[in-house]
Amino acid sequence: MTWAKGQSGNPNGRPRRGQTLTEVLRRKLLEKGPDGRPNVEAINDEVLALALSGERWAIELCFDRLEGRPAQALELSGNERRPLRIEYVLPSGKVEGNGEKA
């Protein structure tokens, strides 16, 4: 069966999936705790207090969130520790690799 122009074979769209962990966690973090503050504020205050007391993981977490994680060095090598040759196949079918055009 074919559909008429402008008519959808699925008028209600894709069915909704269940809630993701991220959706549930976001909602819970915005809820107010027993002290009336949002849970996210209480967690932030606790992590900051731990960082100020010298807890290394809390200090690193604060800096990672504020400044971004430092770049990690990565070395790739092929057989006999020689540099790898990386080739890209372009839509035109031409191959480029390691700065050279084929």
C-alpha cells in the first residue's frame, strides 16, 4: 500500500521510550532536599567543602568542571614502532594520507 502525498504511515510518530537515567537524575537534582535547598546545591556545597579540606578527587573534579580536563598525549605506532600511515578516502575516490595527495 502506498500513502497519498502528505499522508504519514505513522501519524502518531515513534513511541516514547522509557525515561533515561540522565532524565531521572536531572529531575531528582532539581528537587528540594530536607533543608529546602535544591539537591544540586547541597551536592555542590559538599564537594566544595571536601575540596577545601584537601580531598584530592574533589579538587580535581572542581578544576575539571571549571577549566576542562587537560589534554592527554596519545601516541600511535604501527609495526616495529614506525609511524602509522593514515589514509582518507574522499567522496571523489581520491586517497589522501599523511599530508600527501594521491
